Amino acid sequence: MKTSVKRSVMAAVCLGLVAAALPAGVGASTDHYSDSSTLGEDDAWKAYVDGWNDLAADYTQVAINPGADETQLNFTWMTEKDGATPVVKMGTDKDNLQEFDGTTVDVDTKFTNGVAYVSNKVTVTGLEPGNTYTYVVVKNGVESDPQTYTLSSTDDVKFLVVGDPQVGASKGQTQDGAELVNDDGAANTAARNDGFTWDRTLDIATAENTDLDFIVSCGDQVNKTGHAKEEEFAAYLSASALKNLPVATTIGNHDSLNEDYANHFTTPNATELGTTQAGGDYYYSYGDVLFITLNTNNYNAAEHKQAIDQAIAAYPDAKWRIVTIHQDIYGSGLDHSDTDGMILRTQLTPIFDEADIDVVLQGHDHTYSRSKMLYGDGQTHDSYQFNLNEAGDDYDWDHAYDTTTDTMIALYPEDGDTDAKAALDAFHQDNACYTIEDMDGNTVTNPKGILYITTNSASGSKYYELLANQQDYIAVRSQNWLPSYSVAEVKDNTFTITTYQVNPDGSVTAIDDPFSIVKE
């Protein structure tokens, strides 16, 4: 019997194409990936390779995450256990920084090769818009190099949206005649490759957009499911842009079953709802925008509704409501969108409608898509979830579970199994639970529906094919086998999002026209 994933879990340079056929239980990832050794930046790549041994062994990289609102920031980093109180020094006068003390949490030594480490968590408060701050982090009594953080005016909110860096996912690809592997430590050459491309994408995106306020990551920060790979976290967090911009992380399926995730990130207004080993739902505000981040690896939709209700009650005056989830309940990639990606669609669609959500940001599918404006059909549908596999260390990706009828659904039925094929067809039909709103052009005013954006991989560590047929709910989709990112801006009464790809020469190209939602 498989374990339920409610509270028991709760508990580019491209190298060629592969056939799009999808055998039972096999993912649709392709031979396309971003090869750091061929991106035309020989000196930068050589320097990254030369420093990889030290970086892979450095568990102390600092994460900056949003606070409860724009006046706060959360800092998280690991250090060897020494009994000291964690400290961040921050202020507008670099010669007179204010000290902020925090707390520590012991780290399970299975993650750190038997060495005792702690996770340090510090919240900085009292930040004011319009100021540039200097900060230093004290690690085992030693101050880090000073870094800066600018809190812009909150009249405009501009943020980067990225998906699935999944550092380490390029394993099995070929680089310089050898196969990339995700062995432990410095031997994880896949993490070395992906850490470089992740850093490169953020450098390019932030150079193109110097006025960003923060980054939203739609999940799968690292690749390893079930147990920690500290070198993957080190590569992810060492990206230079993350020293000056907070990142609001979402728990992806590759993050979900690993409690080490919480050792590296601190979430504001963290709830006990929607939890897996990595953590649960949380929320924060910035200017007129309420951001709600859900851990949809937990399939208890009622808990996600509670978290949304809590967030709205805490920030009732927010003009805009944006939700981030990992699984793309409305996507267009071959591997996920018509299987596990849609697993919560029948449940979350009416919840999002009721909560007047404006935009849902998604990952998981390693392809880009933008939906039409969608809302529920008002009908009653079954509810679905995934279970853990027999070993309990990953999800059973081959089967969906219909909690209404207490039946398993084979997502990749064997040829000739007509009953299983009929059950899968019924699953797809039941998930046609949406209504497409009539609209013209790329600007919609006072819509009833919700915009769903699915992000491609920001590092290019792994890509998926698009489905052969574009779904009727998708307006635009793209798979050019290149890392991509979106830039979203909320200004006055308008939300606008534009998506770009990062070309091998470092230039950027828009892969979708700007799309705007206007509220009058």
C-alpha cells in the first residue's frame, strides 16, 4: 500500500533532439540543455571550474528572502556549530550598522558529512523605501564582505519570475566528451554546470532590469529528491544576484521531501498548512501586492484554502493577489501538464476564483506557456492527489489517485489496456473544469478570469517537449531550448508581464508580447 501524501508527507547550446515518445513512467526530458562549457564565456567558465571544489564544500552560502512586508528581510545561512548568536549588521550608514540578532536550529549531521552545523535565521526590520542599505553577515565570528540592498519605492513593484533552476538536473548530458554526473560534493559536475548557467541567467536578467525589487522562484531550486545535496544548494545560493536581491522560493517536488530545504531558506508568515518535509504555505506583501506561496506537493486543497484566507485576512487592502505554485495546473509541457501537473486543477480553480486571485505563477513543466483568462465552470468534479512510492522516498509519478472514488489512475497505461485508457480519458475529461473568458489583444480590463504563467527552466539544466497539440486554454507557448525568465511589474492599476529567452551569446529576446491586466 502506498503512503498518502497528505500529512504523511505532509508528515543553450543544444545538443540534439530525442523522440517525443513517452514510455510508461518515463519523463519527457530531452537531450537539450545549457552547456556551460560552450557558452562563449571561456574565462568565466574556467574561473567557475577552478573555484568549484571550494564552492561545493561551502555550506555557508547566505539566502536573502522576503520578510512579512517590504520593511523586513530574512537572512538564512549555515555555519559550523559554535554556540554563537547569529548576527546581521545592516543600515544606511556603512560605518554605523545596526545589529540584528537571530536564532539557530540544529542541522541533521547526515546532511553535512557528520559535522555539527546550525541553520542561522535573522530577520531585519525597520527598512524604509527609497534607501540603499549595507549589510554584513557574521559567520562563526567573522564578518562577510559588505553587500548592498536597495529598497525602492513601493508605488511600483517589479520582480523577476524564474522557474526550475533544478541545479544538478543536467546529469547524464555530455560535456567535453564526458557524462555529467551528480555524485556528492565536487564530483557533482551536473551541479557545477547548472550553477554556472543559473548565475549567468540572473546576471543577464538583472543587468537588463536594474530596478528589480526581488525574485520569485517557482520551485525546484535543486535536483535531488529525498536527501540533501549541499553542493547543489551552494551552487544555487552562490549566484551573485542573490547577494543583492531577495528570492521568494517555492517548494518544488525535488525540494519537497527534503527537510534540509528549511535549513537554507526562511519564509515569512509561515503556516503549518500544506506542509511536507520542506515546509508549508506562506505569504508576504510588497506595496499593493499580496503574494501567496503554496506547497502544492501537499494535495490537501482545504489547507491551501485556509492559507489563502489567512493571507487575505492579514492584508485585506492589497489591490493585487498573486499566487505561486510549483505544479502547473494549466501548462503545456509533455511531461507534466496533462498528468501530475493538473492533479489539483479541479480543486484549486474554484478556490482561486473565490479568493479573487489575479495571477498564478507556475513551474514544473520546463516549457513556457501563458494561459488565456480562465475561471471555473461551476460544476462538481472529483478531487485527485499523488501518493508516495513504495520506498517512501519519492512520489509515484505513474498513478493519480481519485480521492472521490478511491481509485488509482494509470497515467501511462499499457498498450491494449482499454480499461486503464478509459480511466485516463475520464481523468482528462474531468479536468476540463475551466471556462475561457472572451477577450481580444494582450490587455484585459477588469477580467473575471485568472492568468496562469508557466515558466521554463532559468538555468537550462533540463527541458521538456511541448505537447503535440496546444490546449484550448493556452494563448502562447514556447520551447526554444534556452533559459528564460519573466519580468512582472505592477504599476498604478496595471499588472504587466513579459518573458525573455537568454541566447547563447548572452543577448535576450522576448518570446512573448507583454500581457497586461488593468483594474479600473
